[in-house]
Amino acid sequence: MPDKVASVGRGLVGRAWAIAFARAGYDVSLVGREGVAADEAWSAIDTNLADLEDVGEISAASEVRQRISGTDDLAEGLHGAVMAIENYPENRDIKHDLFVEMDRLADPDCILCSSASGIGASEFTKDIDGRHRCVVTHPCNPPSFLRVVEIAPAPWTAPETVERCREIMEGIGKSTVIVKKEIMGFILNRLHIALVVEGLRLVDQGYVSGEDLEKVVKDGVGPRWAFMGPFETLDLNAPNGWREVMGYFGDLMKRMYPDREWGDGAIEQIDEYRRRYLPADRLDDRRAWRDRQLMALDMLKQKADADWE
């Protein structure tokens, strides 16, 4: 019999989590509040599953749909679940009250997760008896197919909880990121918000229009970031890799942001990771790979733009 997961909340993220686990073979209980958006949720799930089948992400939408059941009863939804994921609004009090109930009702070995996008688990689980099993699992929306999940424990989250959570998430095909210590916004949103804030500043101060700034991202850095992170992007931008590019790009960064600081240790850590992942004698091979992916993506983007028009 397949393991069961409870997705608590029938909004965008809750139903996307339901799809993510159901397509991986889990039985899913989608838990909502009585009379709240039930018809809308099921209609959206059916539409999303059909789209996933159309693009080849899943082979049989009807089989995935059969694994998702719904209930307005939290106790029923949590019964027998190995993991429960809360998907309520970004409000400490709401999350705290729900986690108290989840801790009371869930099986003792059930991991209690939150899809919080900026609030650390320590802000709403401090006085909960089972706080050792509470953790944030922040997805990149929609988690029905996007892969990254940030696992952000509170100081009192048990290491075993983090490890079990990582195993389950990777078992359904997620790319897990462990947030080593709590920070507002975690990693994903801090990077995203930093870009948005800088973009707003550049528009506000008259350097660029909003429309043209969007082009810089969607037609410039964005396509590269579809395959690589910012460190690998720079690593491939100089003949000899990371160390060489940081020799001149690092100076530019310091002149652009004199109030920001980072130690030489961070530069060394990234260099070690890059050369462990990609030896220097394979930089040209990776650049060729990057270029092929970008060519294919450019064709896809042109088709997408034409389809929208």
C-alpha cells in the first residue's frame, strides 16, 4: 500500500503539492476548510494534470487524479500520513494554531512541514510539544513540477527529521536545499527579492524602463540561469574559470556595492566546489554544452512567444 501524505490547504500551493506527491505514487489527502474553494481546487487540479500529460510530464492524468482524495476533516486527512504539509497564509498566528492541531492529531512519526515562504519554523513552533518534527519545506511555486525545495529547520528540529524530509522530497524528484541556519526569506526569496529590489531602484532612478529591464532578465541572464546558477554562469565566462573571472568581476562587484561584504573564504569555497564539480580541463566542454542548451531554449522561447501572440 502506498504511503500517504496530507496537503493541508486547497490553494495554489496546496493542490500543487498534492499533484507532486500523487504523480510520484503517494496517496494524497487534500485537506481544506468546509465550503472553501473545493470546486475551484478540483477543477484546477484536473486542468493542471491535463497540461502535465499534454507536455509529457506524466503519462496518465486519470491515474494520478485517482490518488488524490479530499476532506474537510483535519484528523481524517492526517490519519496515517508520513508527512503533512501546511499551506496556509503567511501569518505566524494562523500557522501556530494549525501546527498545534496538526501536532495533536498526526501520527507520532509524521513529519510536520510548512510551505512558509519567509517565516522561519522557530516563529510558530516554539511551544509545540512535537516541535522536533516541525520543519519548513519551501517550494518554488508551482511544486507540481518545479523541482527545488528549501528544507529549513528550526534550531530544535531533530536532525532525523531533516534527513527523513530530504529523503522523501528527493524520492519524489525534488532538488533539495538545506538552509543551514534560519534567515528571513530563506535562500530562494532572498535571491529573488534582491533582483526585484535592484530592478525597482534602477527603474525609479531613471536608468531603464520596466519593460527593458524585463528583457535583460528574460532574454539575458534568465536563459543561462535555466541551466546554471550564478556561480557556474561566471565560471564559464572566463577561459580559466572562477578564479580568473573573480579577479576582475569581484572588483566590479565591490565598486558597485561598497556596503556589501563577503570574505575570501566564500570565494575559495565556491572555487573548490566548481573545480570538484567540473575540472578545469573540461571548461570548454561545459561551455559547448551550455551553448547547445541555450540554442534549444531560444527556439522554445520563440515558439512560446508566437503561441502567446
